[in-house]
Amino acid sequence: MAAPLFVLGDIFGIIALALIAFTAVFMLLRRSLLRFTKNLELLRKIHMYAGTLGGLFLVLHVAYFVSYPLSDAIVLGYISAVVAGIVWITGSAFLERFKDGLFYHGSLSLVAISLMVIHAASSGSNVPLILAYAVLSVISLVVLAKALGHARKMAAKALPQAKTIGSVRKK
């Protein structure tokens, strides 16, 4: 059986996806890491450097394959590259203290990673479809868990009196 053949562009894309996914997981764990390191500036720098390297490898990946014929998978890859650019802009917006910049940055990061995984699995590269399903499942579970956590916080703030609703006080 022949070993899978990786072209330079594939390697650039895999490195980009790994670095971009690392930054997302890194930020999910930032509170735990902050308790351990006590250095928020270090965590921000690691996130920004890893994201910048991920963007560099993404640009190299796109530049390597830019002359290939278009297919649905390749168009999906271009869309994910545009979303990654928007993620970069929303990250910069957060640094400039724009309201809700971090929410959009995190949400669009998950969208970009999902699109990149679908692009890699469907474009005929060496990413097995089962790996794509696994990554997308994990992303979906993380999004669901985060959404439930936010909903719980919102409900607790909006309905602090909810514990007494329906109960009758006896005198």
C-alpha cells in the first residue's frame, strides 16, 4: 500500500488548521491557564503569535493552490479563508475595546474551523472523513455547552426571583 502523498500546499493547510484550532482551544482553556500562570499578557501573546502563524500558513496554502480549478470544496476553502480574515479583524476590534468583539471573534473562529475541516475532507486531500466528523462533533458539543452556560447565566441574572414564583407564602 502506498503512503499518502502530501503536497507542500497540503502541509501548509494542515499547519494552518492546527495552529488556528490550537488558538481556539487555548482560549477555551484560558481561565484555567490564567490560574496556573497568573500572566494574562503571556496568554494573549501566545494566542496572537499562534493566530498570526496560522494566518501566515493559511495565506501560503491559498497561494499554493490559487491556480487550481474551482470545485465546491475549493470554494468552501476560499469562504473559510475570508471568515478567518474576519476573525482576525474581530480580534483586532476586541483589542480596541469594541463592544461584543470577543463574542463575534470566538463564534466566527468556530465557523472558520468548521469550514476548514469540511474543505479539507471534501477536497480530496489526505484528511479522512471520519476525522472531519469527529472534529465537527467536538466543535458542535463545545458550542452547545458554551451556549447552555451562557443561557444559564442569563437566566440567573434575568430571573433572580424565579425561585419564589409559584410558591405560596404561609402566614
